[in-house]
Amino acid sequence: WTLNYDIMARFHRRTCIILLLFILFICSMMMALKTLRPDRAGFGDPFGLGLLPELQQRTTLLENKHSSLTAANGDSVTHTNNLHSIALNSIKTSMASVRKLEEELPSPNYNFHVFYYSWFGNPQYDGKYIHWNHPLVPHWDSKIANNYPKGRHNPPDDIASSFYPELGTYSSKDPSVIEAHMQQMRSASVGVIALSWYPPGMADENGEPAEDLVPVILNNAHKYNLKVTFHIEPYKDRDDRSMYSNVKYIVDKYGGHPAFYRHKTSTGRTLPMFYVYDSYVTIPEIWANLLTVSGSQSIRNTPYDGLFIALLVEEKHKHEIHRSGFDGIYTYFATNGFSYGSSHHNWPSLKAFCDSSNLMFIPSVGPGYIDTNIRPWNNHNTRNRVNGKYYETAFSAALLVRPEIISITSFNEWHEGTQIEKAVPKKTGQVTYLDYKPHKPTMYLELTRKWSEKYSKEKEQWLM
């Protein structure tokens, strides 16, 4: 009897040890799965690509299943075995869906940069509408201004745009919106997001500070193999000193992130790039303090050196830009003929000037232009999309000058109707919005992809 008791005791001990090991194994599996959740994801997270909605749903489902399993009575070994197989199947399925998505999306083209705005807000995420309710901007001549309506828009049916987004009056803080935007940009074969940026605590006159969003945008960009460059807006008191400290802030804070964009120059240097909007409002002498080697605030040959790209509007700006010490020019505006820089027929001479002055020329192409829902008096600058023909004409003109980079105005500047983001037909009591019919909401993403591929093929020929 004593012998049987010893055998039984040993058997129970062995069973307990096995059960304990199983439970420890499952606990470690659950901890590993929890690290896949987006709220734990940090810069350069190796699981970045795994943080897709399908995986998040499956992880949540798995945790719910785990709770109900442990709450139920029954055989512990059966529970742990079930959980083990659920975990393994979930990981296999999730990785397969990530690989499938990667296979379906075109390669990112890092020579295609798209201007992106994170200034939109709605009551759900921001407590109020931001930018969708943009006021009507009065004409500077009071006699003309009196002929046009005043006031502001009243979302969600009345928004400050002639088109209506497929995602509705979204908030730029909404994680699902950021994810959708990254997927759309990657589907268009764009490689670099030129993010509209104000220093911490600052914003445009109709917006709210959005600097806190930069880490979230960088993390999501990384998941889709996209890079982020900074489009520095004309914030209050922007000069050589404040620019130095703001560039230093950006490089110190974000320069180590894998999605931070750096451009390889012809001399073999790899440098961050900064687009500087409305650069012409600051005199060349101030810029030269920052951007020339002998300048009093020189950023050159420091850890914060970069490629600084100035906005060219008038022809005379090209000489001022060169004197200022900038590294290149971009044209931004999507209205062919609106300014010297945005007129396609001037691009060959601008490219020739840049080549002879050791500057980069980055033409900006756009799908059309209409801003009459915020500037009702600006009808003469409207450019009809002509079912995509306007956009394709702009790309043709850009490719003719063989630029190193093409910029796209814009991903989501809805106020000016330059967006390539998905738009849908919408009619309310007050207004019928424009749309992309007879084509799909993805039309301009598809055209961008087409021209990205065409550019890559032609570039191979230029280099031969």
C-alpha cells in the first residue's frame, strides 16, 4: 500500500509540474502577444508591419477567448492546449495577411513626395470641428468683398471643400484615419510624406497645435515603408535663429526614427530634407545667416545640416533663393498659370537655372484646383480636373525636365481641391459636392501609381 502511495504521489507531483510548465508557457505567449498591440509600439518597432487592423482584432479575440476559457471549469490541460493552438494559428494567419498586403501594394517610390496635412478635427476626437468649418476668407478689396458671402462652414454636411472625403469629416488624430491614409499613399506608390509642420504649441490661424501627432505619423509611415520629411510652415517670427533651433529640435527628436527621410546627394552625403513654405517672405540676408558656410547662424557642416528647399513663386525668386544658400526650389501650387513657378512652360528654364546653380529643381504637380468654398471670389484660379487629364498633363511636363524628385500637391488639402485622397459623391440640402465620377474614389491614387512607375522606367533611361 505504501509503495502504491509513493507511486501515486510521484505521479501527482509530475502532473503538477507539467501543468505548471504549461501555464508558464501560455503566460509567456500571452505577454508576447500583448507586445504586438499598437499602444505598446515604439519607434522602429520590429513588429511594425504586424500592427494592422486584422491582427489587432485577432489579438483582442484571442484575449477574450483566453478570459472565457480560464473562467470556465474543466480540465486545465485541455484549456492550455486549446489556447496554445489558437495562439499559433492566430500568429500564422496574421503574418500571412501582412505578407499578402505587402505583395498587393506597389513598391514605394522615394522620389515621389506628397504634401500632407494633419490639421483636421471633429467633435469625437477633438471636442469640435477643426478646419472642416473653415471661415470664408474675405477679398482684400472691401468693394469686391461686399459682393460675396461671409461666415463659416457648418459640418458635417457643409464643409470647407468642393469635394467630400470618403472618410467623412475625419480627425487627423483618429488612428484608423492615419492607417487608412498610409495605406492610400503606399497604394499610390508614393514614398515620402511631406508633413505640414509648425513648432510645438503653434498652428495656422484656423487650426490647433498638432506636433504631438508627429510620432504617431512616423510610426504608421514605418509600417508601410514610407518616409516622412518636414514641410515647415511660415510660423510667427520665423527667422535664422528660430529655424536653427527648430531644425535642431526635429533632428534631435525624430532623426533616429527609421521613417525619418534622408536624401542621398550626388556627392554621396545623406541629409534630411526640409521644404520651407513661403520662404520668400524672409529676406535673403537672413536666410544666408543660416544657410551659408560663413553665416552667423550657419547650420552648414553641423550635425543639423540638411537640404533646404525654397518655394519659388515669381521668376526673381530664383536669384534670391540662390543668394540665400538654399539647396533647391519647389513650386507647390497646383494651378498651372497661377504663378511663374507653377506654370508648366517655365519648368525647362527653371531646371536649366537650377542645374547651372547647383540647385535641385522639384516641380509640384496637382490633379486640379478649386478653393471657392473658402475663397468664393477666386473662381479665375479654378482648374478643372478633366477626368484626370489635368493631372496627367502636369506629370508629362514634370517628366520632360527629368527632375530628381517630383512633389505632389496634395494628398489632402481639401480646402483647395488639390487632394488625391479618396472622395465620394455627396448631395445635401445646401450643396452638391464634386466627385471623381465616372471613375472610382481611388482614381487619383491609381493615376499617381501609374506615373510613379512611368517615372521609374524613364529615370533608368536618363541614367544610361
